[in-house]
Amino acid sequence: MAAWARAVRGLLLDISGVLYDSGGDGGVPIAGSVEAVRRIKASGLKLRFCTNETQATRENFVKKLQGMGFDISVAEVTAPAPAACRILKERSLRPHLLVHNDLVPEFAEIDKTNPNCVVIGDAAENFTYANLNEAFRVLIGMEKPVLISLGRGRYYKETDGLKLDVGAYMKALEYACDVQAEVVGKPAKMFFESALAEMGVPPQQAIMIGDDIVNDVGGAQRCGMRALQVRTGKYRCFLDRKERLDLMGWINNFAALGSCSSAPQCHPSDCPCLAVGHSAVMQGDSASRGSRRGFCEQPKSWLMRGLDGAICPSPSMALAPAKFSKAAHEHVSTAPAAS
């Protein structure tokens, strides 16, 4: 086992697209994710849920997840709205809110009279021309406009397909008002640092798992963490391969953590969009057997033996980080440097 793997003490988990797919009907758990959360908690690893969810208060969001069977509490969730409220109070800012109706209660204790800033979140159906134009007028009327965005995601996945996220509307206001938004939420470094502090684990001893290669993976890496991408939720190989980021690897779904029988499939033939230009170099017994799996099937060899059979390498195989480029994915069989 690599030295960095032995040092891992905690996991940060994205929620939407990793644990469940949201939707108008409340959403549905991704198969096996409820059990995977239980296994991780039983392993002794510290766990923190790190989400950009802004269509509900943190309390109501957690109640919905608990109703799906997830072992999760409000105290374990790091979300943008509570962090934004702290900033508003510290800086005596009075927001004009362009957010989802169900998120408004998070700002109940915030003075919103005579706004001197705009807070934008995933407002969904509230993203009308009239509402965007009202936010524009508030900002354009300020000498030094302040725009606070609860995340900057491009899109996310619901049960009926992909949906535009807050980042698209944030960019519109940035362009119209010649202002740069202050992002509260992933991929902001401060957001990840806050989650790590609440978990009590330094970045070198934590791993982020998410479906968003920019906001989950990229944000975690800029904070000094390692990160894994799940092939569920918004994951689209033909889109994500455009991003110039190095990954530790992929897992087909979160349920692969702790289940030897569902070890991930990282061979290029498992990704139909990457039939050309993707190579896998494997070492050790798996390669000699001609295995289609890019990682081993042996349990208890990764993450302090707390997560059985995830995407772990056997002692004879190095973990292959996946490098994204405009040409193609490259799968290289060299392990990450030990921290």
C-alpha cells in the first residue's frame, strides 16, 4: 500500500450525482449508495458531505436524504447558504436574493432592506428574465457591485436529464455588470478548507469524491487534496475529457467503494466515447492475466483498509492516474507521489 493511502483519514463526498439524482419528484438514490455510506462510516474513516445544493435549506435537504435511507445529519453537511450568511453578517451586506423559494428561509436572520449586494443560487424556475433583470439593476446601480454566487456549476443531472446550473446565470450578470462574482461553495478553496476543518483532517489526508471534474475534482486538487470522479450524475466522458486535469482515477459508481464484486471498470472499452486514443498500461498479475480491469479486485488494500475493493491497486499494480487532454484520456500506470 502506498504511503499516501495509509495516511488517508477522511473522505469528502459530493451528494447530487454521487449519492442520488435530484428531480421534481424528490429524486432517487443511486443504486448501492445508501449501503456504501454505511460501510464507510463503519470503517472508521471520517466523512463529510460537501454539496452545492441550493434548492432547499440544509435541514430540509438532509430530511429528504434521510427519507431515502441515508445515514446523514445536518452537522455532517457543508453547504453554501450557511457559509454565505456568515459572510453577509461579517461584512454588513444586505442581499438582494436571486435564489430558489425553498432556500429563502436560510436567510431569515439577514437584513435584506436596501440591498447592497446580490446573492445568486440555483433558482431553477425563478431564473426568469424579469428576476435576472432585477438583479442586474441592483448591481449596475452600485459604485462597487458585489455579486455572491452559491457555486458556479455549469449544469447538473436530474432524473429527467441535465439542467443548467447557477454558473450560467452568474456569468450573465458578471458580463452585464463588469463584475467578478465571489463564489461561496465548490470549487472555492475556502469552501473546501472549511469542510476539512469541520472534519478535522488536513488536505493531504483526505480524498474528495464527486461527479463534477471542475468543481469537485479541480477544486479539491487546488486545495491540496486527491480526488476521484464517479461515472454517475453529470459525468459525460466526451465532455469531461476536454478538461486539463489529472485524476487519481474513476469509479463507475459510489457503490464500488466497499464492494469487491463491483470494482470499477477503467479499461477504455468501458467508455464508448473513447474507443480511439486511450491506452491502458497495467503491471503485475492483472496484466499478465489479460484482465479488462484497470485496477485490482482484492479487498482491504486501500484507504487504511477501511474501504474494501474500491479502485485500489494490488501490491503489484500501481494506481493509474487518468490525464485529461483535448486529444484523449491517457491511462498511465504510475502511482501518485506520497505526501
